[in-house]
Amino acid sequence: MTALHPQPRSGVLDIQAYVPGKSGAPGLAKVFKLSSNETPLGPSPRAIAAYQAVAAHLEDYPDGAATELREAIGRAFGLDPDRIVCGAGSDDLLNLLARAYLADGDEAIYTTHGFLVYPIAMLGTGAKPVVAAETNYTASVDTILATLTKKTKIVFLANPNNPTGTYISFDEVKRLHRGLPSQVLLVLDAAYAEYVRRNDYESGIELVATSDNVVMTRTFSKIHGLAAVRLGWMFGPADVVAAINRIRGPFNVNAPAIAAGIAAIADHEHQERARQHNSRWLDWLAEEIEKLGLKVTPSVANFLLIHFPETKGRTAKEADAFLTARGLILRQVAVYKLPHALRMSVGTEEANRLVVAALKEFLAKTA
Ligand SMILES: Cc1ncc(COP(=O)(O)O)c(C=O)c1O
């Protein structure tokens, strides 16, 4: 007779654990990590200094309410700090939102190539992830609305989306919101908002401010270059904020992260430099890679989705091996239902030029 074992709740064993992008290549001294949408500029020097200063007081607990950080974010965006919650990365907040609003038997919607943390967060609560089909690698408001049922509790939408880099306009987000019953929570994940240069884009602030069922999440991991310290924030209706504050860890954001975040959000010049670097090299990469005969999905973020043929010798998998051997680490995205593509972060000028040269060599070799 076998003994009974502790069992996780239903859904947990259906989770495929998140696998982060590779960070190295064996045997190579110099690698360019272009697999996790990090910034090639690093953090603001002011954020590094603020982070280091906290090292003298590691014996102290952080401010559990992250008050100064919420105030700094509030100043930067003109928001009420009481409507902001900070988290250990936006991952933390996405999971907390799922935990607070989903239960066994509920449904939550995300899109075909949506960010993988969403189904993981949903399954962890016992809820059922429901996939809404995309059109041209872009979220479709019509299919999301058609996917709604009485059981739907949350719609998670990354805008722009990772790994596709595509976005939907503010008008489309508003149309989505209008189509949702008032008890369904719309989570707008704007991790890449700072990079978007489109007049018809809005990160979610306006919709959160004017409705009771919309939350926007943001991160310090991307344009602020603080992925290592794990820092994110959300802006939401007062009762959603109150719910998340009830279930979050009492000290879910650490003191060095709080200090670095306060300095980073105020360093507008650093953010502008990062934006300009990105705009320039995003366009350059898309153009140069398309000239090689590969399709690139139009991106408004700090990464690109590059599509490869299925012909032997030219596949995404083989390209990845070829690039990795040269210290160029991109991201395979088969887990995102994109087995024939690689995602590349916009890197330094050196890294960007090396990738284009290596892809040219890869395609010439197999022609
Ligand atoms: C769409 C999207 N949302 C959220 C995150 C998580 O960011 P964080 O580092 O704040 O947890 C990422 C990170 O890759 C992302 O791509």
C-alpha cells in the first residue's frame, strides 16, 4: 500500500515552470545576452549609488509600505500614491492579482502569444487559462470579447506584448474595456510602455483613473535597468489596491530596490537616453534583418521577433545554435507557440552589428 502524500492544489501540477532566457554560452569568454529584454545601457548611475548606500544598513527591515517609492512614482506620473502598490518585480503583482481575484473553476483570458507568467499565475490559483486567438501576432479585441464566459474573472493583456513586440491602440483598449462586464478585472501589463513611440498608444493610466475594474502594472526591470533587484508597481482602483495590500508579503520589496527605484524614476535623462538608443537600433535592426530576407514582426518595444524558414539548415533552432556559438544569446520562443522564431533584445551597437553580420553568415552558409 502506498502512503498518501501531500498534494498541491489542482492546477499546480499543470504548470510548466517558467524557463528564463539563456544567459551564457559554454566556453566563450565574451557573450552578448540579448535574451531577456534587458537594457544595454544599464541602470542610472544615481540608482547604483542609492543601491550601494543601503548596504550600510542591511540590518534594518525596509519600509513595508514603500511609501517614499510610491510617492516618487506618484510625482513622476501625476498619480495618487495611495493607488499604487509596489512588488518584487511586476511578476509578483501579476501573481498577487491572480491570487486575489481567481479561484477554482474561474476562467481568465490571455492571448495566444501572451506573456507566460499569466497562465502560470492562473493555474496556481486553480483557475482555467483561456486563450484568445491573435491576428498577425497582435491581440484581437474581438476574439478576447468572444472568449468571455460567465466564469471569466480577469483578462491579462500585455501592451506591448512580449514576445511579439506588438501593441493595440488606446481606442482598442477602450473598446475592450467597454465590452467587459464590470465585475471582470482588466490587467494592462505595460512593462515596455516607456519604449513605445506611437501617438495612439496609452499605457493604461487614463483607463485606470476613469474606471473601477482596470489595473496597470509596470516594471523597473526594462528601461530602468533594475531587473536584478526585482521591482515593479501597479496602479489600480482603491479596492483592488486594498485587496493586494492584504495578501502581499509585508516586506515584499527590499530596501536596496526601494532606494534604487526612487533614484531611477527621477533620472529622466537616463530614461531618454535609453529610449533614443532603442528607437535608433530597433529600426536599424528591423531594416537590416529584413534585408537578409527574414521576416521581422513590427515591434514598438525593446526587442524584435525574427521569423525563420522551416527549411533544414535555416531554422530558428539552427540559427540559435549558430549565434550562441558566437556568443550572441537570443531567445528561443517555442514555449510561446513560436517554434520558428527567435526573440532578440535591442543591444549595444556592437552586439546589434554582430547579430546582423552573424545572421548574414548563417544564411549564406546554408544557401
Ligand atoms: C510583458 C511582461 N510583463 C512583465 C514582465 C516581468 O517583469 P518583472 O521583471 O518586473 O517581473 C516581463 C518581463 O519579461 C514582461 O515581458
